[in-house]
Amino acid sequence: IMEKGLGDNMPEGVRWTHPAGGMFLWATFPDGIDTRAMFPKSAERNVAYVHGRSFYFDGRGADQARLNFSHASDENIKVGVERLSAVTLEELERVRAEKKVVA
């Protein structure tokens, strides 16, 4: 359900793992997206994830997030992915606008 939702909704440039089992999916977002900074906007829409920096000791992972698919219902996963996709699109638009201002 989550993989299909990501494929149907996420903006171009977002990649994710295709686990054969387990509880989590690892997502990587386009350059300029900081999942720690994006988290409050996602949380406002009742979507939570663990930002990627939590898994590294050297500062990597700013553009990554761990998504859990083991606890929520299929419907909640569908809605959550749609909401996360909307937040991601807003962040991409913000990053693009900032790049235009700098250029």
C-alpha cells in the first residue's frame, strides 16, 4: 500500500526502498529537502516519520526518512502518503524559489 501510494503521489525525484518484509521503508528526497526541518509541517498534518540524521553520527541523512508501514491501517497509510507528498511538493517549491532568489 505504501509503495503504491508513494508511486502514485510523490513528486519526481523522491526515491524509496522496496522491502520484501519488515516494518519500515527508507525514503530519499531531492537535494535541498531537509527532513528534520520538514517534520513540523508533516506533523501539523498528522504524519510522522523519523528523519534520516537520527541514523547517522556524521551528519548524513538530511534528505532521508524512515517510514513505518507496520502499524497503520491501509487507509491511514494511503492518507498519510498523500499528506506527506503534499508537504514534499511544498518543500520542493520553497527550495526552487530560494534558488531563484540566490541566482
